[in-house]
Amino acid sequence: MKAILLASACLLAPAAILAPGQVWALDQSSAVSQAEERDRQAAQVEDVIVTATRRAERLQDVPVSITSLSQEELTQRGIVNYDGLATATPGVVLNRASANFNNFTARGVATNGYGANLQSTVAIYLDELPISSNGNSTILDPTLYDVERIEFLRGPQGTLFGSGSLAGALRILTHDPDASGFDASALVDLGVMAEGGLRQRYNAMVNVPLIEDQLALRVVGFSRNEEGWVDNIGTGIEDANTLVQYGGRAILKWDPTDRFSARLMYSREISNPHDASLTNPQLGEYVRLTDRPDRFQSDMTNYNATLEYQFDGARLTSSSTYSDYEGLFYVDLAGSYGQAFPFALDADAWDSTFVQELRLVSDPGGKFDWSVGGFYFRKRRDVDYNYRSNPEFLAARGLTGLPDEYYQRMGTHFISHEVAAFGQLTYRFTDDLWVTGGLRYGKTDAQGFTEAGGYNSNYLTLAYWGFNNTPITMTGPYAAAEGVKAEEDGPSYRLSLSWRPTKAITTYGAISTGFRPPIINAQAGSVSQIDPNDIVIPTGASSDNLINYEVGVKGRWFGGKVYADAALYWVDWNDIQVQANRVSDSIQFATNIGGATSKGLEVSVVTLPADGWTVALTGSLNEAKVDDLSVQEAAISGAVLGARLAGPKASGSLRVNYEWQPTAGVIGNASVAVSHVGSFPNAFPNTPGRPLVPLPTYDDTDSYTVVNANVAFAFTQFTVGAYVENLFDDRSINYIHPEAFIDGRYGRQRPRTFGVRVGYEF
């Protein structure tokens, strides 16, 4: 833990290269012996072990583009949640509309950064639980403290990770308890932002062996209170986007024999942003306008039981996960009509998810490596849609007849399933030439239901056309209704050939596929109250699918002082699921359009040019455009042939780190990191349902460059560091919301932040 802060503000290193215990990582021996260990290991960049293929393998030998981050590296870079993961990963962008609204884009495979109604093109897994299956609701941004490892796999991962891993998969792997001895750690991070208040982050871990070498309990707790930096002139609250987040997890692991182990985990996280961070540039750099705070809150509780048994020649793993999720999606929609009248949605969501995976993986060695398994996923989502005005407006206009400020209430629920069988086989012609094939055959379905009850009214019509002193006509209640069940099944596959021309270099070529499950629109068949000639909301969107062609090289050069990996890819994306909005009343819906291609290059390089120095570089070039589109698809989606997808053409990072011993018993570390992200469009250029009419909300993000720096000193059990994030206070626009219903649609870089971090390990 002592080295954890030694590069604390460096958000930008190419991650897959450096593992715990190399270059700057220190154990709990004296600082002098740590320095000696550093000098010994500085001779070469060491191997990294990952489990992306469900078995432990050298990163260099896995025919997939992977970025891996240990807990030490996460803390070194100040990464406590999704912030920073994208800049550490070539070809990846984090579209962050606000806290708890996160979508990753990998390899340019996204039509906009928001993805309303759509599953993200990058699957996010917390251990075995896919937490990115939340579609249009808020998505929890989990705290990354005391995790075992982060693995970011780029390209489709449909054979091992199923639906949703269309362009990649992010794996958050929690830390196992250690039955060999007591351990504890703590990390405090205090910072001050240029446009806001105090940042407070507190983390702690306790590991207790209950039966020596057999049974142990590991408990992690955390709390974040970060004052905001955006002023809401509608509510009159300064620094309105304060974030309060807290929670923890407890993991019990039992290893009664060398063959059997049982792992039980309970975790809970509550994330409460007090308001959104999106702004309106016409009002000011960090200014927004809503009648009440927009609330995107999340509360997730997970229970997992993982059982493993080692047979002679293979290991059987059973993982069962149950998750309860509660989310709030409270958003002011009055921007749809220029704030002319109150129009807002208060949506409450509840998810109950069960995931079961069973897999049998062969022991390594010999000509063949294989794995087989089965997967079951069931989720029920309940959403109550409550559309509101406000009492002041209703009284001023003399609009009567509502039971309260809500003019429409509707209860719904959705049930989705996925069942799949999968397998992967590797055959080694020689130690340096092998072929791997993977196949997954799955079946998915989704169905929506309308609950009995609720009501509707003609409030929008009266408010839009300026009626005064008029009774509001109520309709309802809704009758219970069962929507059409969308069902699809089919295979995903992966085939790769790997060759090591030398022991230090691995090359590969791969073909892989991915898909997303079908989508059911919540208000399918509805007609606009304001303009009956506007689009009738379609039933939904069928599955889209993607084929990825890739060649890559990974290896070490110059006696291990340089590690580099590069991947060249071509992506063919078909039947694209896209989000659109009905113009007259801003109702969202999903549909399909023809296809697009994405092609590009990703590179990561780490060098050790001299004793104590590390230089790391990442880079990505990408071109992603729509290349297949019918006239009807263009009309309903707003897309045009040749339209760019929502990813930058170029991005990259450079990090320089120096470690030294200023005096006996102390290790110093200083680093500077620079990241660059090119601009990209926020949506398709035309208006859905109005062919050739430019979309009023169409815009491009800024091209921006951000610099972070830090200095830190490690003592025997303490580490103290100072950092600055966004050194030059860059205020570029890094996100633009594609929809017109909100007044503030622009996200900006977080203001410059100065801070200190203090770490302790028992």
C-alpha cells in the first residue's frame, strides 16, 4: 500500500503493461530494501497475468486487446471510479452526462454518447454481474478501492461475455480475502476545486483470518462527499452538483481443502448526486437552469456465491449472483419548449437481477486447452413514469382537475432473459503456434407490460397552446396490457491464430462477433398529443450484430526495457440499434438502421529509458461512419450516409514518471501525465421524422488536452502525496446531450483540482 500514492494524479498510463511489484511498486519492508528491489526490477518490464479468457494467462499471449489495472495502479492514478479508466485505455471514451450516467465508447462503436433506451455497446461486469444492462436508467459508478484488478477488453466479447459486449467488456474484479494473515489499509484524499468546494474521499479495508490458511473475512468501506462546481440559477443553489456516495462490501472465503473453495460476497453502494452537472453555455461556463434539481440516484445491493472445485485436469466454477437496484431518473424536460411551461419526468426504477454461470476450465499444459459452460440471466425492471407540472403554474393559468402536480402516471415492468451455452478450445501446433476457437449459442427475449391503474390527461395540449382557466380532462385508468415478446437466438463466435516469432513477441489475427438483445419501447404505439401527425412510436428494435477483424502484436524489446502492443482492426456493424426522439413531445424510442464500418489502430508503449524513469504512451486512430442506410431508415433516425459515429478520430496519452530515494528510509516519486481526445459529433445530423431538416441539437465536442501532475513520498507504512488534476484548468466541452428536452446539454472538464492523499497500511 505504501507505493499506492506514488503517482497519485497520473490518470493516463497505458494500463495493460505494469503490474504490482514492478518499477514503482513497494512492499512493506524498509524503504532501502524497497529501493534495491526497484533497482533490480527496473531492468525490464515484467509480465502481467489476466483472466479475460476465464483462465490465468500472460497478457502477452491472449489474442485480445486488453488493458489491465491493478489496485496499486488505480490509486497511483487517482482513479476511484470510471473517471480515468477511459484515458488509461487506447481507443476508449467515457461519455459522462452526469454522475451515475456513464457510457463507454470503444473503437467508435456508438451513435451518440447517451444511448437512451439502448444497452451500452461496452458491457460492464462487477465480478460476474453485468451492471451495464440498465439501458436508459441511471448506471451506478462503483467505487474502485481494494479491487483485485480491472480488465478492459476491446472488440466484441460475445463468446465469453454474451450480449451487450458489442464493442468491448470492462471487468471489475473484487479482491479475495487472505487467510494467511491480518491486513488493513486506509486512504484519505482531500482536494479543492477551482470552481467549487471541498473534495473528500475516505476508504478503508480490514482483512481478518478466521481460521489460519482456510477461512478469512475482508471488509471494505468507503465514503465520498464532493462539493459541486455548477450553479443552478433555477433552484438558486450554487455548486449544485454535489456528490454523496458511500457503501462497502464484505467477502468471506473458505478453503477447507486444496481442491474446494467457497466465496460469499455482500456489497452495497448508494450514490446520491444532488443535481446534474450538465450546463447551458448561453448562461455561463458552469451554469444550468431547472425548476428543481435533476436527480440521477442509484442504490445497488449484490449477493454472490462462488463455488470452485479442482478435479484432476479441470476446474469447475459456479457463480450465482442476485442484485437489487433502485434508481431515480428525475429530469426537467421544459427545455423542449424553451421553458414556456413546466414539463418534467420523475421516474422511479427497481431492478431485480439473477445471474448464474457454470463453467469447467481445463488445466493448462499439453496440446489442448478448453473451457465449456452455461449462462442464465433474468431481470425484471419496474418503472413508474410520473410526468409533472407544478402547483404555481397550474394556479397561475387556472388549470384545474389534477389530483396533484402530476398530469400523467403510468406503471410498467419489463422482463428479459438470456440463456446461453459456450465453449472455447485452443490447439497448440507447437509452443509458439496455436489456434483458438470459441462459440456461444444464446437465446434472448424481452417483454414489456403496462400495469393497471394510473391516468393520463390533456395537460400538455392545454399548456402548449396557452389555454387559461380550463379544466384538465383526465383519462384512465390504464388497463393492464401485455406487450409483444421480442425473441432472438443465434451464435457468436471467435477464431484466432497466434504465433510467437520469438519468446518475447506474440502476434495474432482474430475474427470475432458480438450482439445486443432486442429492445422494447415503453410507449410503443403512442400518438403525440401535440402533433398527431408526428411519428407513432414503433414497437422496438431487433438485435444488432457486429463482426470484428483484427491483427495485433505484443512484446518486449531491448532486453525487456520496452513493452509495446498494437492492434489494427476493421469493424462491420449491421442492423444498428439507434435512439431517436419524437420531436413534438420528446418521447424516446429505439429502432434499427442499416450499418456502419469502423477501422482504426491502437498502440500502447512503455519504456524504461534509465534508472528510476518510466515513459508510457498510448495512441488511437479511428474512422467510423454510416455506410448502409435506406431512405426510410434515414427519415426515422436522422442519419445520413457518411455520418460519423460518436467517437474521436484521434486520442492518446503520454506519462512520464521518475522515482528516487531523497534520503534514507524515504522513496520519492514525481510524474506528469498528458491526455488528448479529439472532437466527435453528439448525434446524427438530421431530425428524426423530418428528413433533411438539420437536428437543432447537433454539435461536436471540443478537442481537448488535459495535464495532471503529482509528487509523493513513501515511508515505512505511510505515503503522503500532493497532486493537481487539470493543471491548466482546461474547460473544454467533453460531452453534448443529443436531446432537446433539457436546458443544459453540455458537459465540461472538471475544474482544476489541488489535493493531498495520505495512505496507510498496517
